[in-house]
Amino acid sequence: MRSRGNPNWGKPTVPVHVVRTEFEQLVEKLRLSSDEYQYSPQLRKWCLKNANTRYVPEYLLKLWGINVNENWGHIAECMVSARTQ
């Protein structure tokens, strides 16, 4: 007979390792507080270069007028190539 229920019931949960985004890693490397983000030329340059491929907070995109191409990347390329065939 098969037992029913959750076999992990009552056992401690396994800790999950938090992985920081590249944006968060850069902010830490530049030693910026959240109030300083908008005034950092290095951070703005990185955001301009990586806005389509990396996480950038939406408020910074709006503040700096960075447009994200939503039809960019592997899925969009597959869709375009499927339409042309």
C-alpha cells in the first residue's frame, strides 16, 4: 500500500541561495546607494548597453529615457524566421 501525504511534512526546509542580478552586483561594485543610482554615469552607461538583456529597474529606464526593445532576443528571432519561411 502506498503512503499518502507529503513525505517532507515536519522536516526543516532547505535554504535557498539568493542569486543577485548583474545590476545588483554592479551597484555593489560601484558602492552606490539607491539614492545615487540616477547620478552615476557608469551605471547609466551599463544600463544603456544592457537594457534589452539584463534586469534594469523600470524607474531608471523611464528616468533616463531608455527604450527597451520588447521584440528582441531569441524568441523574437524565431518568430521572424518562422514568418519568412
